[in-house]
Amino acid sequence: MTRSSHLNPRAVGIALLATMVAVFAVLLGTALSPSAHAQEAGAGSAAGATVGTTEGWFNGRTVTFLYTRPFFCAQPPISGAGSGCEVGADAQTAPIGNPGIPELWVVVPLGFTPPEGTLQCPVAGECVDHPHDVDLSRVLGPGTENVLLPAHSHVIDDLQGGWWKTFVVGVTSPDAWDRIVAGKSLATVRELQNQGLATPDIPSNLFVFFNVLPTPSSATTP
């Protein structure tokens, strides 16, 4: 899969990241058949994993993620968090060798608290098979080397199973958040980024492992 990003010029991205530094500091305190990379990862649950689910958004609808393996964060990049997970630097080591790992966008509200029902991982530091803590110092500077993983929701643009590469997107206002909740799609995230209402994609060394469960055709999309 080739990722496409339609962002404004680099200057806009720099300004947005500066905004994130300011506001994020306030914030801190069917199953589908496995894809080739999922098959490479092997079958069954890995030691230390918790089998569980969260929701996610895909192309205008809500889907369910089934987790069966713990997260993967390899160094370098160097992380000060106990989890080894780093936001602001791209991964140098993946959990598998297949180059076609799909992508997951973790959308985080910055400086405001949205309705809990719109947060798919509503409690900071507590989400199934996610890290408890992350290093944000490359984004926020010294003193944020070991902080709780923020409350967030998920956006995908592919229906694969297995390992997913994670990017973080900060959402800068309640209205922008409401648009993502309504749009439930990467296209909506891209619109907000183009309009300066969300940060550019922020890389990380975090990979999570889940399959997307099938949605019954008779079900009503939430």
C-alpha cells in the first residue's frame, strides 16, 4: 500500500507542530483473513498479550479491532519510556520484514476533552495491547520522556490483519474532533490537516497487532 498525504507546505507543518507543543502540554497531567505479513508473524496469541477489542474508524463507519499480541517498540530511536516507545521519530526496526505493513492513525485531542463515547481508548495509559507510557520529548522537549499514552481514537484506510505501523495526529479543537467523529475516515483527517486544524502525521516506532472484525451487512453503522 502506498500512503498518500495531501498536506500544506512545510511551513504550515512547522506551525502546527509548535501549536501541538503548547496545547499537548496541557493535555498531559470474516475476522478478516490474515494478510501476508500477519501470516509471517505467526498464528495464535503471543506471550504477554491480552486478547481484547477496541473500535476504529474506516471509510465512514465504525469497525472493531481484535488484538491478540502485545505492541512492538524497538530501539533505536532511543526512548526514555519504560515501554521503549517513541513519538516523533520513525521506526528503524519493524516486527516483521514484509514492507507492506498497513498504517494506523492515532488521533489525539489537544487541550480539550471530547465526549468519552468518542474516545476509543478513553483512559490515558490504559488500552488493550497498547503501551502504558511513551516518550514525547522529541515533540514536547525535556521532561516528557516517560508520560502516559494519551486518550485517543483510531483511523485506518485499509482492511488487513496483523501488524500496523502507527502515526499520531493531534486534533486542535472540539469542532475539528466532531468532524472526525462524523466523517470516520482518513479523508476527513486529511481535510483537517490541510485546513490547519490538525497536526501533520507524527511518526513513531510503535506497532500494534490486530485484525479488523467483519461488520454484519444488516448492522447499522454507529
